[in-house]
Amino acid sequence: MSEIRAILTDIEGTTSSIDFVKDVLFPYARQHLPAFVETHADDPEVQHWLHEAAKEAGWVEASRGEVIDLLIRWIDEDRKATPLKALQGMIWREGYEAKAYLSHMYPDVAARLKTWHDQGLKLYVYSSGSVPAQKLMFGFSEAGDLTPLFSGYFDTQTGHKRETVSYQRIAEEIGLPPAQVLFLSDIKEELDAARAAGMRTTQLVRPPQPIVDAGHPAVADFHAVVA
């Protein structure tokens, strides 16, 4: 069996509680999105993502208010839309910088990430949240700034997380054979896709969720991950 040289990790339910995202970040973005869009309407990056949102909805033309309503609906639906994730990341940055919150990290995560990093393993993140949002998550965490530990980040611009080709692209980008990459996630379908791409996999089952046979090695925390 090939030696593991890199670890690719999910965020929600893996390094961090889903409750933090759903109960803190999502409501914050929903509340602040209309004002953010209005006050940053001349920002080329904001304009780009508003246009991409309208395009994804199949609209040829749309008012700013219509796109805002669309984005709010996508938040309520937990839509994994790249334009929404990009705009959420911008809004969350303002929240982090205003010290409105710190991102949750399970207590085992920071120490284990540091150990792997010190052992020479390359660490990467793959989440449905945008790359800027991922960097904020680890940069403004309860455990401090963890971003120096990571070598790279991937989001839905690489591909959807339940598609095998996404993991093939990530392995190519990392520059390692898939068999030398270990993917950590709490979602069976993501793990299935990563394994189909040739990666090693481990499922995180955070208490109080019971460990059930999902066809992948399963652990309750990072300390139990065999890398």
C-alpha cells in the first residue's frame, strides 16, 4: 500500500461543527447580504458574482433586488452555488474582522494538524465553502490561526464534492498519485467519490452520531486517524 504523503480534509462535520456553520455563519450572511450587496455594488468582484448568480439561475437580465432575493433563497435551501459561496465568504470576512465570532474547531483538530504538518505531510482543504471562506475558517479559529499549516485549498470551482473527477483534479493539482492522498470527511458519498478516484479515505463520525458501516474506515476524532 502506498505511503500517505498528503491529507485532504473536509470542514463541516469533520474539523468543525455543522452547527457553527448553520447557526452562526449562515444566519450572519443572510442578515447582512442585502446591505453588503448594496454598499459594495460598485466592487468588480461583487458585480462578477451577482452576474454569475443570475447566469446560474438562467436569467438574461435581473435587477439587483431580484438577485439578492435569489441569493437569500439559496441560503435557505443550503444551495451549493459557487456565486453564493463567494459572496458569503466576503460577508463572513467582515464578521470575523469585526470579532463578531470565532470559527469552531473540534478540540482534537489543531494538535493533530500540527503533528501531521511537523511530520512532513502536506495538508489541504476541500469544502463546498469558497477558498476565501475556508481561509477565514482556519485563520480566525478558536484554536488560533491554523492557515500556516495548509499547503492549499479547493472549493466547488474544482468540482462538486460527490463527483470522482473532482478528486482526480485535486490529486493532479497537488502533484501526487491519488493513492498517496488521504481524504477525511463525514459524508459517505464524498468518500465514495474520493475512493473511486484512487484516494485513501476515512470517515469522521463525531459524537453523538453512532459509527455505522459506510464502507470506509470510521473514527470519532482526528487522533484516531491513521495517516
